[in-house]
Amino acid sequence: MAAKNYANTRYSELDQINTDSIRDLRVDFTFSTGVLRGHEAAPIVVDGTMYIVTPYPNALYALDLTKPGAPTKWKYEPNPASAAQGVACCDVVNRGAAYANGRLFFNTLDMHTVAVDAASGKEVWNVKIGEINKGETMTMAPLVVKGKVLVGNSGGEFGVRGWLTALDAGTGKIAWRAYSTGPDADVLIGPEFKPFYEKDRGKDLGVQTWPPDAWRIGGGTVWGWVSYDPDLNLIYYGTGNPGPWNPEQRPGDNKWSGGIFARDPDTGAAHWHYQTVPHDLYDYDAINELVLVDLPVEGQMRKVLLRPERNGYLYVIDRTTGEVLSADPYGTINTTSGVDLKTGELHYVEAKNTKAGKVVRDICPGAPGTKDWNPSAFSPKTGLLYIPHLNLCMDWQSSEANYIAGTPYVGAEVRMYAGPGGNRGEFSAWDPVARKKAWSVKEDLPLWSGALATAGDLVFYGTMDGWFKALDAKTGDEVWKFKTGSGIIGQPISYRGPDGRQYIAVLSGIGGWAGAIVIGGLDPRDTTGGGGFVNATPDLPDRSAQGGMLYVFALPPRS
Amino acid sequence: MRARRGGVPVCIALLTAGCEGIQSALDPAGRQAQHLAEIWWVMLAVLMAVYVIVLICLAVAALRRRRENLSGMIVPPERQADRRIGLLLGAGVVITAVTMLSLTAYSYHTDRRLSDLSGRTEMTIEVTALQWWWKVRYLDDVPSRSFTTANEIRVPVGVPVRILLKSQDVIHSFWVPNLHGKQDLIPGRDNEIDIVADREGTYRGQCAEFCGIQHAHMAFEVIAEPREAFDAWRDAQIAPASPPADDQQKQGQDLFQQSACVMCHSIRGTDAAASVAPDLTHLASRGTLAAGTLPYNRGNLAAWIVDPQSIKPGNHMPLVSLSPSDLQALLAYLDSLK
Amino acid sequence: MSLHCRRALSILAALFLAAGLFACEREERDSRGPTAPETGPDPGSITLSDLYAGSPTRPAPDLRRDQFEKNAFHLSEGKRLFTWFNCTGCHAQGGGNIGPPLMDEKWIYGSNLENIFASIVQGRPNGMPSFRDKIPEQQVWEIAAYVRSLSGQAPKAAASGRNDQINSKPAEQSTPKASPTDTDPHSPSVEGRQ
């Protein structure tokens, strides 16, 4: 799976490459995917074969790692509809495939989930589970739990109704579908549903907390990460922003968008929900990764999940009950003044409330939040969570969003810029027990790549101008770096090769929302271009060009 | 003699005939309009008196001067006359000052009474002005019981209502003369006005700030009705549109989805959810078309769809060519949206 | 004042009056458009390539170019509709987002009015939706003319002088004229532009 394990720690036990030996780390082989859009995927390695999903047109490559230079074993092309590119909000990315029982599962941009035989590259099943004409796309990496492929839709900027769907891994038939908005029956809320906070209890809150029928086009898409705790038999995932961005068009808490669900993977039944951003005002999707760890909290070991949230707080939540144990800012926040742990309420700052016809300035964090989709890594060895994140603020003006199926449904114009300090990115090591930063490294450009932690006390991440970096996990000192051909927004991985050596792999290919100016050739004279990101990255075209290349690094073989 | 006596009331009736009606500040239907009408009448009476007195003084002065001039004599100044003039002038100043101050105090007092309702409102309605119509959204603590309509505000009789005023384009002004004074709607700024209708009836509101080519056709109706009728109406408005009842209506619905209608209008319960033009979920329940331009009926609806630009030139509803059978189907469907 | 002088003054006044009256008739505001169903630009007026087999046979321009591109009312209507119909969702205020920027000199499917009309109505294969039957033709012309004004192709006297929303970029009136990469010998001469 893309996140290494069910707990989403992105931690590799391999330690051949460590703070000493990394001096000798060099490129072992490279591979061009033939696609020039944003490469956000994590390669996955199973039994001596590496599998890579490219951005649209979503080709799946199998590379034979047992042979020198890792030649292509097979290539599978799903040929998604090209029109799907028009309803993909933030580049035509794909975040990776999942492997289970000799099959690979991945999503195509045009709403198909595909199962491919890992040995032969032959399609086993291919099902269409949504409709691009309603603005739906799929970009997330599936997770396979107990014979079910869990997939969710994207399109929170197109008036999509978000859902998570479980497909039978054998046949591709829909086992259950849990919507993020609407009546309890659609959200799969039943007798098992026991949210920790009073405000989440009540009948049909997914309807009550919206203007009539607005929940049908209300977003809450599931385009991020799914975690699974086999002991509690619960899956965890977040729901995206409510739509449209203009909050005046959707008075109410807009449940169950902008929150975290815990569900039974067999039936889909919801067990608890916690809404991290009720009535979202700033496009703070709640889809980031949920890292499942056991931590001492006030002297007691608790089963918790860590959530570096887009709204700027790092939440520690009891994953059995949904109780928020702590929520501390890990970046600049002026939109909210804190989380009340008794009621679970997020306190908004009135002065930053957005209104139609009025430009509200200096909103921090910006629309992509303190951290967007790009996942962090947790090292049990250091006990730190390594978070690649952003330091952006924005100006915002709401306007009436006009719903026309298949076209954007946003109603806000945004321009972003660097936050306090002038650096646009930051890589932080967070100590969830002490509830503070252990160390952090400022990055000039926004950080849009995932993180990887290894037992060699190293953490890896990439920058948008193409540097692939390794830091000492304990101190944050830079110990190694390598310049790749394009900007890095992918998820680095580490694996043991068939020869027993440890490898590090990452895809280099700029894009995503942050890379919009490069992939779309956007005009920086319009400060609201690229969803407002262009204004924060006008220098990016001079610092990185499009690309699509896999880089695999290893230590020289011992002779 | 008798004829002359009868003539006075007739004249007054004729003069005040313009005061009654659905759009008149002098036919108050609410407490605030009552206060406004009262101050209007008081001001009128006092100022009329002042006017008459001034005219009399003027006439006296003018005539006296002429008489003195005619006699050709220059009257030497006398101490007594001086004192008299001084007293008169002093009295004049005092009376003027007292009148002005009293009127100011009265006006201030009326202003206070106008804002009596604040903090006592039981309902909130958000009114957004657009070129050239009114979007009306009824807010509720339970968001799913809020709903949007257009160019028509219904209120229960005797219930104070807070109206939030917003604009999406230029400055407009909200004015229902029978209920209250004017209040501007300014883009990017939240304004509000509290109103109450104490008498059942339909009152006409009008944009009172020039806002573009169709400013004159930017009206709406306020309908004050008993609580039960209002509640029934609200429940009906919250419900989604009724599905097509026959094949022709079904054809009309399909046409609505497949043509330009769906780009601007919404009909809840269908895929049409656009919001730059009036919500049509319960179009046929409304009294007027095109922001008070035409009374609602099927014939007017047909005329409006066929050529909106000749009825209200420059408005944002475009001319969409339809075949006669398509038009009939569309009319059948829209007319079913009660 | 001499008689001479007075005569000169009265002639001058008459001239001013006449000039003032002319100023009343700035331009036609045709909010209605033709009542009969239109058929869009002549299909013969659209090509998507600058390369011609044999000798170049460039298409003749549609006669409606001047009617829309030089008319401030149509351009401002186009600007309003550009937001209403969510063009801004993909093209921002001309800087581009999901879709390409419209204020620069690069044109994938042609920069002239007929080509832009066709792109809106037909859609384009990499994500541009087709708006056929959804936008009345008069409005498509208006949007197309506004799109051209984004890169400074409209006369200054007619182009919009201010932005309605967040001031994200100079308004169309002060946008420098870009030279479209696709050559079009029929491109109208633009007054007040270098």
C-alpha cells in the first residue's frame, strides 16, 4: 500500500542506509513514466517487482527489480476519458496503487477502479463507480482491508457529493457506500454510531445542518488517506471541504464534511465522527493522513491517531472513542483561536470571517492549509512525527457560486503568499507526547512531497525545485541531498531489493495544486490564477520544469 | 351653499386619494410606518402653519410699506415703535427656535420608536438585491428549514422580523412604504432593518436607489398574513418541487435541464441548482413575475419566456428560442411548480 | 463686445451643442439579439491549423466581429457571464487554473472570435466542456469577445476599465495587447493600441 502499513506510519525498518552510510548513497537506476503531469504517487514494491501508477492517463507499470536496470515487465493502460481532465481541480494526479493477494488495485481519473493481475498485468475487473459529468474524479490511493477495496471520490470544487465505497476485491462489486452528507441511511449511521461529543448526536444531521438539498452538492469528498486498526476493526478516514467554498451559501455545520470517520470495514457502519472544521470557511479539507500510534497521554497509554490537520492544529484523538486529547498549532493560525476539548468546538475568529463582496486579507493558513494531502511519517524509534508542510497565508473574496453540473462550484477568489517569516514551506518534527516541535527546517518553496522515516534514523522528503533531501531524524541536520530533474511532489519509499540491499525510491515530476503554474503554463499577472497558488509561486517556472521520472537510490554494493 | 359644503370633503378626498394603497407611506400597515406617517402629518401641519404665518407677515409688511410709500411721508423713528419691533423680533426668534427644537426632539423621539423592535424580532430574513430582482432567504436555526425564494416576502401579522440586507452588485435600497422607511443594500456590507406588519394585506416594495437600466422594474411584494397561513406557506416552500404530473410536464422538465434555463435557475428536487437567477422551486405560488413587472399567470409567463427583453429591456434573462410545443411543455411544467 | 465676436461665439456654442448631441449616441445596446434561431459562425470561417495543404485558403471572417468586439455593452455582458457560467472556475480571471490562461499570446484552438465561439459551443478534448444549447448564441458571442479582451484584443474605448471582484490583475482596458501565436490576417485593427 502507498502508506507502508495500515497505521500509515511510512516508517521503514531498514537501516542499512543510516546517518553515516548515507554519504555514499547514489542513483541506482531511473525510469521515465512518459507523463509530464504531477507525480504524487508512491511506488510500491512486492516480491521483487515495483509498481508505479502515473498521473492521467493512469498507466500502471511493473518494473522487474531482479534484473539489472529494472526493465519493464508489463504496462497496463486503462485509457481513461480525456474529458475527465476538465473536472480535476488540482492537476490530474494519482496517489498510488494498493496490492493484495496477487492483485493491484488503483483508481483512474474518470471514476473507474481497476484490479490488475500482478503477475501478468491483465485486467481482472474494471468498474465505473461515479460520473465525471457530475464533476467526480478519483485521485486517491485505495486501501484493501479484509477483502474490500476502499476508494473515495474527489471533486469538492465541483459540487460533488462525497463518499467512501468498499468494493469486493474479488469481483469489483460495491459492498457498501458511505456518503459524507445526507440522511443517516446514506451515511451508514446506525445504532453503532456513538460520537464522543454531544454536537454530533442527533438524527439525520447530514441533512439538518444544510440548507434544503444543499447536501446533494455539498462536497465532503474522500480523496485522502484511509487507515485501519485490525485490533479495533475500524477504518479511519477524513472527509473533504463542504461546497461551495463561499460559506454564506451553506449556513449550518455542514455535516459530515470536514471531519474524521471511524467505520467498521465489513459493513461500513459508522462508529464515531469528529468534525475538525464545522462549517468550513477556508477550504480546509479534513482529508490528511491519520497516523495510528499508541502513546502515553497524561501517564496512560492510549490508542490514538495523529492528525496534522489542514486548519493548522495537530490533533491527538482517542481512536476508540473519538475524544480529542489535544490539538496544538504546528503553524501560523489566525482564523481560529483554539479547540475546546470539552465540547470539541473549534473557535473561529470573527474578524477573518469571509463575506461576499468583501476582500478579507491576511488569512492564515491559506486555502491549502498548514499542510495539504502530502503525508507525514512517524518513527517509533524517535517518537516523532515528521510533517512536510506549508507556510502560506491568503486574501479571500467570496462571491455567489453558480452550480452548473460538470463545472467548478467554488464562489471564492483567493490569492496566496508566504506567511510570517517569508518561507513558503517547512519540515517539522513534532513530538506528540511533549506536544511541541522537536526541530524544524524552513524551506523556501511550498512542500508538496510526502515524508519517509527509516530505522537508519533518517527522514526523506523532496522539494518543488527538485532536491531530494535526507535529514538526521534526531536533529534535523541535512545529511544528504540530490537534485532530480523536476520538482518532487511524490511520496518517497524504502524497500529491500531482491539482492537484500536497501533502496530509496521517489518519483520526480512537478504538478499538483502547488505546481499549477508550471504544468498549466499559467499567467502570474492574474494573482488569482491556479486557485490562488500562482501568486505564491511566481518564481516556480524558473526553478523547475515538467518531468516524470522515477529515481531509485542505493548504497554501492559491498565488494 | 350646500354644493360648496360638499365640495370640501370631495377636494380632500381627491387630494388624499393618492395616500391610500399598497405602496404608500401615508397608509401605514405597521407600527413604524404609523410613526413615520404621524411625524409626516405633524410636520406638514406645523410647517403649513409656519408657511401661512410667514406669508401673512410678508403680505402685511409688503402692503404697509406700499401704503407709507404712497403717502410720500417719511415716518420718523419712534422709540415705542422700536421696542415693539424688538419684541416682535425676539418673539419670532423664540417661537422659531422652540418650533425647531420641538420638531427635532419629536423627530429624535420618532427615530427611537422606529428602533423599538430591535432585540424583539422573532424571524430573520436575508434579502439580497441583484440587478434587477430580490433574492429572499428565510433563515432558521435548523439550516434545513431555511429556504430561498424571490421577489416576495411573506411575514406573519404582528411578528417583528429582522431583514438582513445584502447586495451582490451595486447599491440598492429596500423600501416598503406601508411598513417602514428606506434602508440601503451595499455590496460587501451587512445592513439590516426590522419591520412589522400589524395589518393583513399585500404591500409593494420598490428599489429606492437608482441601480441601472431596470431600476424602475425592481419591485417586490410583502404579504402579511395570519400565523397559521404563514406557517403553512413556509412548510410548502421548504418542500422540494413537486415532480411532473404528466408527460407534457415531464417533457418540460427535461427541456429545462437540457436548455439554457439550467445555467441560471434552480428547482429544488431536480439537478437544476444554479443561483444567479431567481429560484423557481415554487414559482407558480408567487404573485408576480420578473420582480413585480407582471402579475403571475400562465399567459404572462409565456410572454416573459418568449421575449423577456421587450418586457424588461436590458435585464439579464436572455431570449431563448423555443418551438411552440416546447414552450407549451415548459409552461405546463413551470406552472405546476406551486 | 463686437458683433463679429458675438457671431463667432454663437457659432462656437452651436458647434458645442451639436458635438454634445453626438456624444449622446455612443453605441447601440442590443440586449435582445436576433429573435430567429441563430446558427453560430459560418462553419467555413473556422480552421484549427495555420498550415494549409496546397496554397493557403484562409477562411473569411464572420461579419459579427466588429458588432461584438468593439461594443462596450457586449464586452461587459461577456465579463459578467464569464463569472456566471463558471469560466472563472477553470480560467481564473484570465490567468488560468484547470484550464489554460486566456490573457497571454498562446492559443491552442485559435484566437479569433469564431474559433473561441466554436471552443465554447463544441468543447475541447482535454477537459473544456461543451456548452451547446446551454448558452444562447448572443451570449456566446459576448463571452468570446470578452475572452479576446483579456489579452488586450479589444479597443480601449470598449474594454472594461475595472474588475468587479478582488482586484487580481489590471482590468482589460489596461492589459497590454498580446500578439496571438496563431496568425490571423483578418484580425481587426485595434484603436488605441500599439
